[in-house]
Amino acid sequence: MSVKTVWALVGALGCALIAVVTWAVAFRTGMGHAADARVLGKLSTLQDTRAAPLAQLVGVLGNPVPYAVLSAALMGTALVARGARVAAVVAAVLVVPNVVTQWLKLKLAEPRGATISGEAVDAVSWPSGHSTAAMALAVAALLVASGAWRPTVAVAGGLFAVAMAGSVVLLGWHFPSDAVGGFAVAGVAGCLGAAALSRRAATTAPGSRWHRATG
């Protein structure tokens, strides 16, 4: 197992741990819930400013149809530029975390009592589906990008994910912990995808093929 594979697996474990800790703090501690509600309340005051229409535009990109279009574009790019194997991994990174998020929403649904403009945040809110989608797109794009483009793609993807998280909180759709949970779920999938690709690359390297042939 290569060093890259090990670090990718460690990253997946770390993201899973972040998800568990975030949920526990937000749902099972008074301090965590208070902090969650406080940040939500402060960002929600921007709903009457020029930031709200921009947040709506960003939030729409996390809806099913725009997400499907963006995902198809990424998978097509991966297939043409990197081959079927990378395209398959990218497809898994784009699909699996969103399925997991929807499952977690149902299993962990729990009212938290905070209201925004008189409306309670939906009990079926953790993790945020929009934040999961945004981070899944970001990490999938990073897997598709070539070495020279990866820093640029990483920055752009990170900014997009942060903008999505800020938008769903500003609009009162989610608590901050919902967004962090969505990031963590997508992060697990992204790290596992990177591990699969790095492991495959290591086993198909010339040296690996020589060792198998002469083993």
C-alpha cells in the first residue's frame, strides 16, 4: 500500500470522525446547540441585504437538476481526459455521499427548536444536502484535474463549497453544523476515491508489474 493511499484512508477516517463529533456537539450538548443557533441567527440578519439574492443563486446550484448537470459534465470530462476508471470513481464520489446524506437525514431527524423569521429549521436537516453536493463537486473536480491545475481547482472548489455553506445558513435552511456535516460526508467519499485511484496507480506502475511478473 502506497503512502498516498494510507494518507487518503487516514483522511477518510478523519472526515468520518469530524462528522460524528459535529453531530454529537450540536445535538447532545447545550453549548454546541447554543453556538450553532447563535451563528445561524447572526447570518440570518443578512436576509434583508443584497447578500440574500446571491445566496439564493448559489443555493440553487445544489438543487437536484443543476447538480445532475454539473455532475454529468464532470464525469464526461473525467471519461475523456482521464479514462473510464477515473470516471467511475468520480461518479461514485458524486453519487454515494448524497445518498448517504439523505439516509442520515431521515435517521437523525430531530427538532432543534430554533426559528428563523418565524419558521423552524426542518428537523430533517443534518447533514446539509446542499453542502454535501457542493463539497462532492469540489473533491470530484480535484480528482479529475491534472497536476498543474489542481491548486487552482482546489481553491475554486473550496470557495464554492464555503459559499454554499454560507448561503444555506444565511437563508435559514440549515444550521452551521449541518453544513459541516455535509462537508465531512463528502470528504469521506473524496478521500476513499483518492485512495482507490492511488492504490490502482501503485499496482499498475511498471515496478509493480515487474514484481508481479517475477514474484
